[in-house]
Amino acid sequence: MRVVFMGTPAFAVPTLEVLLAAQEVVAVYTRPDAASGRGRRINASAVKERALEAGVPVEQPASLRDPASIDTLRGYAPELIVVAAYGVILPRELVGLPSLGCVNVHASLLPRWRGAAPIQRAILAGDDHTGVSIMRMAEGLDTGPTCATDRTPVDGKDAAGLTEELARMGARLLAEKMSSIAAGTCAWEPQEESLATYATKVTAADVALEPRLTVEDAWRRVRASGPSAPCRALIDGRHVTVLAATPAPRAAAPGGVLVDGALHLGLSDGALRVDTLVPEGRSAMAATDWLRGARLATDPYWSAS
């Protein structure tokens, strides 16, 4: 089957691998190369790197709405378009272009968490479970019918670990459904609109640490954070980014800092142990290593950054 794949980050790579192994992938679409990191270097997406390794043509249009982009895609004559975290809403003309339509591997249990940041929003909301959905694309934001879902407990997983797990889960689920999708026999069920929620992009403000938070809320913020939305705090006047933390059975006043062989931040109902952090202008390190050189005040405090 002639397939065009559209995806950008590492989450999309396992789905691309499934297609490369069993289908004729005639082109891969990914977002234009972008600057990232401290040096603002221009980097290719994870999907682009894998497509080039496989020798598949790569397209990186700035827009899918202009006539030239539409003509290019039409020229590949896809029977099916598969999308996984591409980062662009497909216009109506493209959704209806392939004979078998467009299928999306979405990282949530639709209709919950439609949109850009479903994994982070599931963590922040304290959801017990999340998962993946195989959806047939339609007009609107992740509104199309689904043919399969799979679920996993959120537990104490962070966004990076959960993303890797759901990426593998989504690829496996798509592989299981490809034969029925190709045959046109896949059963698509409409989403229940009354249950829809939306996963807007997460910002640094969404995951910032503040003494007024509960331990559970602060822990969720740490776990939902990432390079594009770092979890920051000001400890004894020093800006740090918290990468990993653990709820701790310690008594500490909100805004207080407890140092007893580890670094604990006082919250409204307890303490959060900081395990890994990034001091301003430095690299990631264990919080215990940072403490040895930090020379904190006798009675240190912390606040929102």
C-alpha cells in the first residue's frame, strides 16, 4: 500500500518504523528544521533523520495549504496518509485526498485530551490512566472516529518516559489495524463529544513550582515538565530547573528548605525531595552534588522563580 507518513518528534518514529517494515512509504512529511538547545543550532527532526536513513523522500513544507504543497502531495498518489505528532492540522482538501483517508496515532484516550499536549495534560490533571487512540482524521481538532485504543497507568511516570511508552504502544496498535484499514473493513466509532477535553500547549507557567502547592501538585508539575516547558524554582536566591523529584515524608514549612543529606522543598502539606536539577548556566546534576557546593544560608527559603 502506498503510504505518506507525517510526523516530527521521537514519538512518531516507532510508527514510521512499523510502516517502513510492511508498507510502501513513498514520502515522509515533517516540520521544517528548527533551532534548539543552548547554542540554537539548526537540527533535523527525529522523523527526518530516520527517513533519510531509510532513503525515503522527505518533504518539509512551511504550509500544507498552498497549491504547490497540495500538488506535491497529490503527486505521491498515496492510498493512505498516516499522521503521528506532525504538529500541523491537515486542511480538508488533504484529508480527502487518499482513497483510504488519513489516520492519526494520537497519544490519549480520545475524546479526552484532544490537541497538542495530551501526555503532559494527563499528568497535570492527575489522570489514573492514559493511552493511545487510532483515529480517522476529519475536520476539527482530533474529532474523527476511532477504531482502537489502548491504555496504561500513569502512576509516577514522567512525560519523557510516558511518551516513549505510548509511542511504542501506538505503533503496535496501528500495526494490528493496518490490514483492516487497507481492506476498508475497519470499524470506526464516533467520539462522544460530551466527554471531550482539550490539551493546550504546556508553558513554563503551567509547571512552575510554588510553595502554596500541595506535594502531589508539585510532583505532577515536575513530571510534566520538559525542555520546552521547564520546571523552575528559586532556592536561596538561586535559579534552578528541577528535572526529577520525589514526594518525601518530611515536615517542612511552605517555602522552607530542609537539608538532611538531601534537598527538600517545603509545600502546603509536606515536602518534595529534589533528586536532579540544573543550576542556572550549568549542566544537570544530582541535587546532593549541588548542595555540597551551594553553601546555602543557615535558614534557607525557596520561592517561585
